[in-house]
Amino acid sequence: MLDLKTMAKRYHAARAAFLDNAVRAGWKTESLLHPLKGPDGGPLHMDLAFCGDPEAQDLLMISSGTHGIEGYLGSQIQSRLLEEGIIDPARPGLQTVMVHAVNPYGFAWHRRVNEDNVDLNRNFIDFGKPLPVNEGYADFYDILNPQAWDESHSARLKQEAAEAIARMGLGAVFQAVSGGQYAYPEGLQYGGAAPSWSRRTLEALWAHFMTGKIRAAQIDLHTGLGETGEGVLMTYGEEAQPRIRRARAMWGDILVSPPADGPDVLAQGVLGPHLERLFPQAEVLAVVLEYGTVAPEDVVAAIAADNWLHRFGDLESAQAGRIKQMMLDAFYADVPGFREKTYERARDVVAAVSNAG
């Protein structure tokens, strides 16, 4: 069972390992202070490690923790990439930056969302335009956002989720439940009403590191969707696009979804397409490396329980500890071979970029 003190220790340990490995590898580091505190009242940071020639024309960015608690696996991968020297700091023509804990609040508090209950990967929309409408979300609102939580509700939610997937298909359920909604600030998958601290901070970093670049690859590490331990590369676009041809040349098996602004898009406000739009003059390839953990209904139950806990529950109760353990199990699976398998996939993906001409 997890308590607030243990959660804080886990966050600080992951952060320390990342920074220590970066220094040992000869990379430069920088830490950006988050305005709020962690479960122990201590500071939170978005941390950077970077190497290579700032005047290089190519950029590689690897980010973790966009979805908070998913950062535990992402952090482990980043730390090991540094420890094993997978990226050569002296490789000519390439500058590399790792962003550790894009959403440090969610990371430390074992949440998928940020300090404002915002799913950061639904926050990258144009808030000067009318907010997107997710018509399917209302059908699931009551089961996802109960006022009371117990084992019977958890079982009911898992059953209804499994039945909906069987009836509608995983894509349609994902779009309705997880595609982003902007009407219920207290509910799951809320995309926000304005750009978040993490978004503003990451945009500034992206602008800084992209200065003078003509080509870039951005890899955002995620967990919680797919077969256990399987790492799938995903992006948006059309097969004829030069960026997709480049992706195929490096990785081959990348999964390409409909364009990010089309009617069939599964999720609104995603990081990658936004970063690409910020520098249309450059060839930017932004992808998600997504790792499966547990069954989709178990993931949904965990984030629903966590949302209930932070709205209505007692964060120092035994029930809170069980829910936080549910979150950890859902996004950082403790199964034999999982972490080695996930690292090997990330190592190969990153090596393909850093070795590309």
C-alpha cells in the first residue's frame, strides 16, 4: 500500500537517478521549478538533460511523464539510455534533449492528470477557438465520475467498460472516454480551459531548442494502452508525407492514425501535432512510444478511482493507499520481464534516430 511519504520518495528517487546518470554521461542539466509542492511538501521540477552542438541542424527530444504517473517507466528508460550511452554526445549534426517529468505534479502524486485535473495530452488545443465537443462522453459520465467509490462500483465499471468495448470497439470507446472533454472540469479526461503550466513551459523549451533546426524527432513516452510490455510507435498523418516516409525508414512498423485535425481523430489536444505545427518550416516528426500494461478496463477503473479520491476521498486513508497502488499497477506494471522488454524497445527506437543520417 502506498502512502504520501512513500509516493514522494519514489518521485525523488526517479528524479535523482535521471539527473545523476545525466551528469555521469557528461550531459548538461537544468531544473525548472513547478509552482506547487509534492506529497511531502517538497519541490517539484521539470528536469532537462541535453548534449550535442546547439548549432546542429537536427534535434532529438525524448520526453517522459506527460501523463504524470506514466513517468515512472519513462524515467527508468531515460536513465538507462543515459547510463548505457545509447546516444553519442559527440555525434555531429545532432543536439539531443531529454525532458524528465513534463507533468511533475502528476508524477509525484501518482496521478495521470496535472494540478488542475487536466489531462495534459488533451491540453494542446487552440483555446482562442470554440472548445471541442465530445458527444460520446456524456453516456459514460455517471459510471466514470461517481460520488462514492467501493469495490462494487469498481467491478461494475470494469464490466461496463468491457461490454462497451465488445459492443462498440476499442477505438470508439477510447474516443468517447479518453479522447478529451472540455465540459466537465471535475471529470475524467478533462482537457482544460487554458494552456497549463506544463504546456507553457514545454512550448518555451521547444522554441529554444528548435532555433536554427531544420529537422527534428520528438518521442513522448507513455504507458497504459496495448498489450502488456509491447511498445508501439504512433503518430498522425498520411503515408505520402515526407515525415511518415522518414518514420518508416527508421522504424518500419510505426502506426499512423488519421490526421490530427480530421473528423476521425481519436483524441483532441495531443502534444505531438501541436509541436509540429509550431515549426511548420522544419521537418518535425513527433511520435508517441506507448507501452501496454494491463487490460483497458483496469486502466479506466484506476484513473476513475483516483479521480474520485481527489474529489471526495481521504488522501491519508488506507483506501487512498489501495487506489494509489491501483494507479501504479495500471501504468508501471510489475510483471516478469516487463521493464527489460520495454527498455529494449526504447533503446532500438532511439538508436534508429540517433544513427540516422
